[in-house]
Amino acid sequence: MSIDEVMDAAVDYSNASWLDQDKARDALIAAIVLHVAEAVQREREECAKACESQAARWRPDQRRVYVSYECAAAIRARAEKETT
């Protein structure tokens, strides 16, 4: 979800009539939650990729390579745990 879609939900909330404000507020909150969750997921994946790229730089030292891949796996596992 883009920030523009979040802002559209905010505008809908501000323009909602008294009777529709609860529904519009719930839609705004859902849009914000979705936007943040997607941003966190993108950042986690970038962190995991950074761990993997370190492993490529440390090829001669197998212990560091292992730790780098374990780090990436742990980041991805945490993401799966939080989304299930």
C-alpha cells in the first residue's frame, strides 16, 4: 500500500459524516497498519540480503559465512513468525 493510499483514507476520514466516522476511522487505521507492515517487511528483507552479501565477501572464512547465512535465516524466520 502506498502512502498516497493511506492519505486517501485520511481524507475519507476527514470528509466522513458523523455516522460514517467510525467506519472511515477503521479504514484509516487498517491502511496505516498495512502500510507499516509492508515497509517493515521490505526492510527485513533488505537486512537479510545484507547478511547474505557479507557471506559472499567472507568466503575464505567458513565460520563467518555460516553466521551470515544464519543471521539472514533468523531475520526471515522472525518475519514468518510474526505474520502467522
